[in-house]
Amino acid sequence: MSSPVTLSVLQLKWVVIGGVTLISYDYFLTLDREIQYIWRRKFTTASAIYIVTRYSSLASNVLTFLNLFPWPGESSSMYARSRVLAPPQCTH
């Protein structure tokens, strides 16, 4: 049987995957309007702010999604248990 900690970590991952999926879906739904109103017009300060906001958000979502999966060298069960059960580190 799964422990409550393992189950809550799994549920959190599914929530993050669902959120990233919805944001990505919205991105592709509005891409045609972005091309029409931002990329085909004169570059202004407002368009620069829009681009920075939109693409920094997209990069953040991609990095969040990639962080859900183990990287090479971090996939051992010992590493996974230590990440879930380790107490928070003090940064003072």
C-alpha cells in the first residue's frame, strides 16, 4: 500500500501536469492572434512587455514540467526517498 506522502506527491505531480497542459493549450489557441497583433505590427514598448511576460511564463511552465521527472543520476529510489522525506533546509 502507498504511504500518504507518496500519494500526495503523486497527486501534486498530476495537478502540475494538468496546469501546464491547460496553459499550453491556451498558448496554442491564442497563437494566431499573437502573430496578427504582435509580430506583424510595429515593435513597441507594449509589445516588448507582452513578449517578455508571455515567453517567460512559457519557459517557467516548461521548466516546472521538466522538474517533475528525474534527471540522469537522480533516478535511484534512495534519491527519491531522500527528496520526499528530507526536512526543509535552513538558508540563514
